[in-house]
Amino acid sequence: MILVDCTSKNIKFKNMNIRSLFWVLMMLSLAACSANTNPFELKVSEIAPGWAKTSVNAPVFRKNSVVSAGGYQYVAYYDSTANVVLAKRSLDSDEWEINTTQYKGNVYDAHNVISIMVDGDGYLHMSWDHHNNPLNYCRSVEPYTCQMGEKESMTGDNENVVSYPEFYKFSNGDLLFAYRDGGSGNGNLVLNWYRISTRKWERIQTNLIDGEGQRNAYWQIHIDHHDRILVSWVWRETPDVASNHDMCFARSDDGGLTWEKSNGDVYNLPINMASAEVIYPIPQNSNLINQTSITTDDEGNAYIAT
């Protein structure tokens, strides 16, 4: 296990055993979840049975299966017949409102996760059932409801070979959407921005991290308290997971338009293997998992684990 502390001017590397890493990450989670010193209660809330013959409802790389906004909490999952199900509860209640949507997914492929997010106006956005196939995206028909509208495109470009949909939320309520355009070992990172002022998506980056037709990046994204976007990733050279290598880093202070390294040097876009900042070199055949995991503390220092 490796924990990397990316400070504003330098990066510190700490080799840690699993127990030490567990405690560090647990303390960071507690700090992020608790706004005061009062102890909080862990509660288990039962919703309904879900699909369990594969890990499609709970893979490690899934982003935003549970979100909270406007006093409500939302959950997305596949049920036993592959229906996409959305559930909602008031944060002060254990009663769930369950909506079996009009959509289904290929639950036998654990890549085909569901991702959700609520924008600043209360509309629920959902993307689901992707592993190198056309974009599946819709949003709720009105704020704070689980009733979803018809499928629609976002920008209409680079939406035919989609994998790993991820929503993120800015402090003003706008959304960031990330996905891979292309296949394993040959794909690019696409970023879209949803503006609540227009209720429309726009393309920010068509090819932020370029696989150059030879490889692709497996990334993780975090938006910190100052709306700074941070991305860490590993490269994969082929469809074989054994070809994963190197931990890389980039960040943006302007919503993804321009990007820089940890020392402030500006990237010429798109980022490729030759220009990427390798913050921790890891050779191929190192049993390196696809994605890293990234978060920040209250001071904006980034912590990356893999």
C-alpha cells in the first residue's frame, strides 16, 4: 500500500502497512464527515433486495451510488431483474420511497455501474449501464424526485463508446461529468460541465488525458473545498491489467479548462504519457489496480492511495 501527500509545492511519499493506511484513511473520513466534535451515530437502513450475482452494485471504482441534497438522500441500484431502481428518504426518516425506473442494465457485467448526482436546483442526474457502449443519461422530471425523464445526449459528441461514468458537484450547484471515450488500453478522458443557469451540458475537455491510441488512463477525480479539480491516474498499455503502471497527477483551478502539475507547471493539453507528471513510479507487472483513490483535507492537500 502507498499513501501520497500532494501538498501545494511538493509531494511526500510514505510507505505504510495496511493497518496504518486504514487508520489514516478512516481519520480523514471522520474529519470530512463530521463538522463538529460531537460523536455521530452509525445507522443501518434497509431498502430492498438488489442484484447480487455480480458486483455491479458495489465495485470499488463506482462513484456516487449514494448522494444527499436538499434534506434528502438518494440511492441507485439494480434489482433482481436488472431494473434500475432509485430510492429516496428524508434525512430524518428511515422510510424509503422506491421507484423502479423504466431503465435496465446488463447486470452480468460488473463494469456497468449506475452513477447519480443532484444538481444545485434539486434535479437528479443519472448515468448507467456502460462498458464501451453508447451514453445512457437522463435527469429527473422535477426537483427532488426519483421520477426520471427520457434518455438524452449531453453534447452529442464522443458518446458512442462510453465507460466509467462519474458525476461531481461544484459549490455553486453545477456538475462535472467524466467518462472514458474508448476501450481498455486505448481510450481518452472526457469532461462535461452542466450549468444550472442554462440547464445544459457543455464540453470542457474532449481528450484531457490522451492514450495516443496505445494506452488509456484509469483515473480518480476529486473536487476540493475551493472547486479545484484534482485527478490522479495510472496508465494501462493493453487490455491486460498487468500492464498498469505509474501514478500520475494533475489539477485545475478554472473548472478544467487549464491544468497544471503539483509544482504549478502548466500542462500543454492533452496530457500524454511523455508529459504526465509521475508522482510515484510503478513498473508494469506490479499487481497495480486500475484506479487510485483521491481526496483532500481542509487545507487542500491531496491524499492519494492505491
